[in-house]
Amino acid sequence: MNASINFSFKCQEIGCGSGLPSLCALALGAEVVATDLEELPLQLLQAAADAQELPGSLEVMQASEFFRL
């Protein structure tokens, strides 16, 4: 028997820093919104996700933008 489980989920990481939880969620195919106060961690997270061609989708935004929503 070949069983496969398909599920989708959304994840939000506040204060992503290195972004490891976001990368793990992306690897599982999640839709991720990652926020941080600084721009550099967001740029590095986006670059890491792009380089690894992870199956999930990533949106990054500075925390100040996020809290305006």
C-alpha cells in the first residue's frame, strides 16, 4: 500500500532572525510569512529559500509593515 498524505498549512514567524523555522515549514510546503525588525535577516532568508528551491511559498516583510495591515 502506497499512502501519501497531502496537507497544506500557513505559518507566520515573527522575529525570524536566521529563519530556520520558516525554512523547515517551507520544506514541508507551507505558505510562510516571515517578519523581522531588520531588513538583512529577511534578505538572507529569501536568498536561502531561493537557493534551496523549497516547495512552499515565502513572503517576507519588516515587522513595521506587518503591523500596519
